[in-house]
Amino acid sequence: MFDFLDSDWFIIMLEIVFLILIAYDIKKYKETKKKEYITNIVLTIGFAIWTLYPMYKSYFGWEESQKQELISTCQDVNNTELCKCVDDRIFKEYVYEEYKALDKKELDEFIKESKEECLDDSWF
């Protein structure tokens, strides 16, 4: 139901909202010099870090050599787009250590669900 939370566009829009809120508070602070706006800025930055850190953790949890190792194990050679989509979902969902710690059954289930979602042409 909330699959849009994992999309890159949602993350980008969330970043834009945080930047707008911070810019507005900075503008208001410069106009009024009220300390409440500094509190708002600090809280907004803190909430942005708390919200966005788990999303970015997965992007930085893989080294390039580890990604190449995973990409080379893709078994569907006829559909490279499907392989790329499944690999991207793995990179977003797990860091390398978590991926290696998965048992075979969990990994197969995740790949099956990922293939179904990658092949789904719906907007949602």
C-alpha cells in the first residue's frame, strides 16, 4: 500500500519540502530575529536527518566491487531490465552485510516479490 515510500521521487520531494521549510524559517528569522525560528530550523534539520538517513544508508552500504559481484550473478540473461530492477531493489533494501546474512529462503522470496513488482506496469 505504501510502496511509494521507497521511490526515489518521494525522497527527492521530501528533501525539497525540508529545504523549503528551512529557507522559510531562515527568512522569518532574518526579518524578526525571534529565537523560535532558530528552534524550528534545528528541529527541521534534525527531523530531516532522522527521516532521510535510513533511506540513504542503503545507497552508501555497497562498495562498487560488491555491486559488480551481485550484478554478475543475475540469472535472467534474456531480460537485462528485469535484472537491473531487481538489483536496484536489493541495493535499496539491504546493505551488503544484511544481504550476505539472508538465508536462501528469504532471499528467494524477496527476489520473487521484486520480479513481480518490476514487471508490474501499474502507476502505483
